[in-house]
Amino acid sequence: MTNASQLTDLRLDSVRAAYQTGTVTPRQWVLALREKALALNPDYHLFIHLLSEAEIEPYLAALESRELKDLPLYGVPFAIKDNIDLAGIPTTAACPAFAYTPERSATIVEQLIALGAIPLGKTNLDQFATGLNGGRSPYGACPNSVLMDYPAGGSSAGSSLAVALGVASFALGTDTAGSGRVPAALNNLLGLKASKGLISTGGAVPACRTLDCVSTFTATAREASQLLGLVARLDPRDAYSRSNPLWNDASAFGVPRPFKFGVPRPQDLEFFGCTEGPQLFDAAIKHMIAIGGQAVPVDLSPFLEVAGLLYDGPWVAERYSVAGELMENTPEAVLPVIRTVLSKATAVDGVQTFRAQYRLQELKALCDKAMEHLDCVLTPSIPRPVTRAELDAEPVLRNSELGYYTNFVNLLDYAAVAVPSAFMNNGLPWGITLFGRVFTDQYLLSLADALQRQTDLRLIGDNPLSLSAPATTARNDMARLVVCGAHLDGLALNWQLKQRGARLLEVTHSSADYQLYALAGGPPFRPGMLRVEHGGVAIAVEVWELPSKELGSLLTGIAAPLGLGKVQLADGRWESGFICEPYGLEGATDISHLGGWRAYMQAKAGA
């Protein structure tokens, strides 16, 4: 049996494979990782509370009465940011005077334990999750996992280190302004900031409750997809919890088809003097193009204005609602830099709050419009890495710079994924972020997976990526529809698509397996497209894309004998499209020889 301390690949599939082959037991592996964490903690301060062997024992004992095949996360070690509750263990939010011991775990922690995962402990963070650097903690500053002169990033610093240093397979963080994305970028990790409400925040200490998300740190996008598919559930305990649409379930993870991604205009990009950043971002754009993307310029200015609202607007008062009373009664219990950040809150009034909300809604309309025909937007995750010395010298300014590309996402109710992209000349990890419309999480993870396979960066523990492409096609919140008749661009029923926000993707042909008929009746005059075993031809068609939520209303309005089914295109793809029931061909005219409905209408007009 292999020594557990020699097992450095903690990816979910690797852990499972080790258990299946009997290489190691969960007890051996988890306890070995605990010893490793004990050795690392004095230098990295990653755990505020590392569970003792006695505290871990109930989880291990419970697992030993279960079988590997019954638990998707059987024996998987994970870490928990210390603003998320674990029953019987103090929650501090990095403030000893605030600490309490919960009787019940947070919903997400309960879910993971029920799936077989084993908690290792509570990780360090910027106090009250207010910061992006990981240095604002009385439990010690968290240095970077690669270069200790740099910060780990925050506020989920300890959680990122738990994964990056090979102590946990994954870790839970929180993300309000980038706390789950900045540390991922600085430590060669995949950081998922899922759509608000997909992962329950029940049992988490709020930062800004209307914006807070529980985030995950993993080595790969595929693991983040697996975890999200397991835990994205509506939680009655969390008033901000939301149901996950079926287009965003685990089956939506796959290989992306050709897509469009937004790239900020040159005047919107900011690297704060970093000379490597522009080159690394250009390389990331090329990688996105290589996996099937088309780069489209996007005006980032309204997004950046939204970012300014987070700390310069009334949302700072929402943070104050958590720590304000403690700060007033026992000011020395709150770190000076946190007091400085929150001190503006007392000046916020109701009028300012509503004006800021009105402005946010105006800006969101602009941002949503910019996103309307894009599959995602690509940005750097951070403008430039800052050293710990720079943070000590100018803590507020340097921290603010780290959030340049992250602060707006939660306010706009978007999903985001931070993806490792490169290493800088000094060896420090560098990454990009993909953000997109709400409930496109699995699609963004699909793009991230393709990007990781394209860059083929080595993972934590110096393990190779070694990932094959998923077997399915990625889905997002848009549905594709093949039309062959009156819904063609400019024809009689095309308005039914356009009023639902549809856009034309391509003009093409079906496979040579169809016959086309002019159906009896009308107006509107309609064709029927029928798949046949013999005597078929290729029919001219168009492929449109429309929001999935609109497809149902279109379907219910389609009159018999037409309906929606699967249509094969000339390149072999199968897409949803208009088909005809055979009984509807009574009295119809075979027009297959014309090759399409538009040609038939033109011939009819010229007759």
C-alpha cells in the first residue's frame, strides 16, 4: 500500500481511483494530509482551526460504514473558509471577539459531508471577508503558495492555499467582490464564483448578503463542474437561494461549439504598470480563438462604473451591518484597515442608497445589452500582482487595484470563473476570468475546461493536466433552432423569432435526407420538412439562437402538423428544428427539387 504522504494528486477522480484500487484508505490519506497541514501552517497561516484527530474521527467513522459506489465524494478531503459554519467548531470570520460555535453546519457543508467529503478545518481569511489580499487577519498573513514575497490573495486566502499546497482536494470560499477569484489567479487554481443563489449561503457569515456567493477552489474546471452539479439546490434555509435552470445542470458541461467572447477595448484595460500583463492577456485571447472563439470588442466602461459603486456607494453599509456594532463597542477587536473601510458606512442615508440602486439598474441595462449576443467576456483576473511590502505600504490602494476586474460581477448578477492561463517570468501564476450571464455557470466551466486543455499548464503538485475532452456538447442559456420555411429571415413568421430575442447564426443546408413540401392551406403559407430513407435532398435552412426560456412559448404556438424535433445538418450535426408529421402531407405539393422554401416562394411569385 502506498504511503499516503506520497500521494500528491488530489483531484476528485484521482482520489476516487486511489480508493478503488486500494492504494490508500480515507483514514490514512486524511490523517496524512492533516500532518502536512500542521507542518505548513506556521509559515502559511492557512488554517485558523485545523481539526484534531478526535474532531475528524466522527466523519471517518461514518464513512467506514458506507461504500465508495454510494457516495460521489467518498473520502474527499476539503477545507472550509472560516466564515462558513462547521458544527461544533468556532466560526471566527478572522475576528476572535466575533467568534461563536454553531450547532449546525452551513447548508453547503452539510451537503458535502452527506456526499462523503471529509472536512479538514477552517481556513484563514481577510477579517469579515473584507479584502482581496489575504493579509488582513489577526491569525497571520497568508503568503502566496509559489512566491512568499507576494500575497495569497483574499479574502479566501487560506482556502486557496489549502488546495494550492496540496492539503485538500477542494476548498470553500466566499466571493462578494472577487474573494474567490483573486486568490485562484494568484495560486494557479480554478475559482468558480457561481451565479448568486446557486450554492446556498445558509450558515455563512454575511459580508454583503445581497451579493454574497459561496465559491469553490479546485485544480480543474471539470472538478468545479462536478461539485456544482452536486450542490446546486434550492435551500429553504437561504432566502437568497435560487433554483438552477435545467440548461445549467451538470449535463450542460461539455465541448463548446464556436462562440463569441467580448474583449475590453484598449482604453478599458488597466495593468497598473505591469509590462507582462498585456502580453499574457494577448496570449490568452489567442488561446480563446484556438478553442473556437471569435473576439468581439466590448465597452467595459459601464462595468467599471458598477465596480466603483461597491465600496464608494451604499453597499459598504451592508458590510457594516455585520461588524458595525462590534466596531462601535469594541473598536480594538476590528483591524484598523477594516475600520477604515467600514467607517464610511455611517454617513450613508436612504436617499443615497436608492439613488445608487437606480444608477446600478441603469448601468446593468447597458451591461446586459453589451452581453446580449456574447457567450462570455474575457478579462485578466487581476491587473498586476502586488507584493506584500506594497500592500503594507498602501493597503487600501493596492487592495483596490486587485479588484479592478472583479468588483462588478456580483452587483450585475453574473457568473464568473477564474482560470489559470500562464506563469509570469518570476514563476508567479497568472490567470484570466470568464464572466457571463446568470445561470451560464456550466457553460463558462466548459470554456474553462477547453482553455485548460489548450494551455496544458501543469497543475498543483507538479501534476500533468492529462484531461480528455468531454463527450458531450456544452450548453448555455441559449437554444439553437433550425428553420426551413416561414420563419426564415425576412419571411412571414420571422418576427416570432426576433420578438423573442433570437439572432441568426448561420445559413446552411440539411443533410441530404429530407423532402420538402408546400403544405395545403394558408396564409401564412408553410412548408413541411420530412426525413426519408430514400430520395432525399439537402434543404436550405437557417440556424437561429434564442433564449432557452423563450423556446416553450414558441413551441406552444406552432400549429399542427408542424412541431419541433431533431434535424440533421449537412456537416452531421443534429439540432432542434421544425419537422412535419406525415399525416400533414395530405394535399401538399412536393417542392424538394427546388432545394428550399425561399426558392419556392420566389418561383411562385414569378409564376
